[in-house]
Amino acid sequence: MRRCFFAVAVFLIIVTPVWSFQLKSGNAVTIPAGETVADDIYAFAGSVSVAGNVKGDLVASGSQVSVSGTVSQAAVLFGGTVEVSGKIGDDLWLAGGNVRVSGPVTEDAMITGGTVTFAKGAKIGRDLAVAGGQVTVDSSVGRDLRIAGGTCAINGSVGGSVMASCDSLTVGPGAVIKGDLVYTSAKKPEISPTAKIMGRTIARPLPARPKPMCGAGCKAGFWFLRFAMLLVAGLVVIALAPRAAEKSADAVFGRFWVSLLVGFIFLTVVPIAATIIMCTVIGLPLGLILTAAYLISVYLSRAFVALAIGRWLFRRLGRESVSPYLGFFVGLIILWLLIAIPFVGWLIHLLALLLGLGALATVRHAMMKDLRAEGRI
């Protein structure tokens, strides 16, 4: 029963903000300086610039994301280039290619990116967890710092301990670590003589690499098997519901940011709702049906993205009337090759999952709305 109460609590935490929020999308979303938004903001666009004040949470995604204003609550940011120079009143969750944080964060921060820089003026109120190819921490951290990456540099002050797992680690002359420095690295860290480490400096051995259970041929076989399974499932869906499949594919790129947002909500909210329903004996069958439908939708979501890629490609080549089966086959090959790219394949996979789920959900909702208007249901 305790698990049921926990599931209800998590569900309310996730869903409640969605009941009062502003959704902004398009080529560019801007909240100018001097403007105050009392609600939560969900912004999905090519570029997002927040120079005003957001009284609630901020969720933003785009190729360029800039936050120079004040966010009173938490901020969740995704983008190619992300810069945060304003104040974040709660936690900061961020993922991007090129990341720079120069403003204060009141609570915790969790950051991942290709190049991540915490400027001297930045201040993390509590804990900081950061990972990236190149990470520089010149800011102050109120409590503990966890840092992982290729090249790591610490030049700021840390109120607690530092746990570092880096290929190379540099502790600069201005660094102040009030706790321990615990590091795992193939190289000995470069620690400036003027750096202040008030605790112990502990070197932990590199973990032994386990022997791979599956070699290159085995991995290639599984890769092809997963491809073949999704290919068959997608072809069956196109054969049984061609119009619905094509509409879902058109919604992937036609309503890109809306599909991305709806997919995120669908992915997170539905399993929690199914868990709540299954907490009661009466609702158990309905919860199981909802869970099965959810899993099927998650699995097939990538098929609609593959169809969208194939249709887009053939349209670019001037072939408007190409068979959906051929479009899906070519699109799935392209998508599967993109997913196989090291380091970024998982991000492409996640993006395809969210877009496919969002497109499927929006098209399904529109179809149900039309059927109700026609009096069929």
C-alpha cells in the first residue's frame, strides 16, 4: 500500500505543473527583459531566449537556449548551445553540446554536455554533478562536486568533497576543496602547489574492464535482429492502418516541438497512471491493458519516425507518390544507422522515441475527436 501512495505522490508532482503552464513553440521563442510570466514555461523551438522573469518552472529545448533572466523554480534545459547567466531559484538540469553556466543556482545542478564551463561568477548552492568531454569548474559549489569526463579542471571553491573520474584532472591554483579529493584517473592529477585541499587526497584504482560477453559479430547479429523485428512490426502496422501510420509520420516533422512535448508527457505519465490504477483490485485488468498498450506504443514509436524520414527523403528527391512500405524500409535503415553512432546514438534513439510517441498520441487524439464530432462514438 505504501508503494501506491508513493506512486500517487509522484504522479501528482509530475502532472500538477502541466495543468497550469504556457506552451511556446516555433522557430524562435523569446521572453524579453522586463516581462514576467506567472506560470510554468514549456518552450520548444529552434532558439529559446529567456531574459525576463519566470515565476514557475522552465522547460526549454532548442538548438540555442539562453537564460539571462530569473527562473524562480527549477529549470530543465536541452540544446546544442546552452548558456545560463541568470538566476535559477531551484534545481538546474541541463544537457547540451556546448554548455556555459555563469549565473547562480540556488539548489542542486546536474549537467552533461560536450564542453561544459562553470564561469567564475557562477555559484551552485548545494551539490553539483557534471559530466562531459571537457569540463571546467571555476565557480563555487556549496557542498559536494561530482565530476566525470575526458579533461577536467577545477579552479573554484568546493564546500564539501570532490569525487572525480576523469582521463586527466587539473586542480588549479585558485581551487579550494574543504573536504576530500577522491579521484579515479589513468594519469596522476596535476595539483597546483597553491591549491588548498583541506581533506585527504585519495586515489582509487581504475575498475577492471570485464571481458565482453558478446563480440563484434554477436553485436552485429543483435543489431540486425532488432532491425528485422521492428521492420516486420512496422510493415504490419502500415498494412493494417495505412492512413493512421502516414498521419503519424507527417506529425513527426510537421508538428515537431508539439510531438516532442507530448511524447515526453506520454512516456513519463502513463506508466505512473497505470501503476495507480493497478493499486486497486478492480482496476488491475484496466491497468494491465494500459501497460500493454503503453509498451506496444513505445516499441512502435520508432517505426513512425522511420516512415517520416523515408517520406521526407523521397519528397526531397521529387518522388511524392512513393510506396509507404519502401519509404519505411529506407527510413528505418537511416534511423538504425544513426542510432548505432557511438556516444550520440542513445540521444538520437531517445529523440526518435519521444517524437514517435508524441506523433502517435496527437494523431490518435485528433481521430477520436473527429469520430465524436461525427457521432460514431
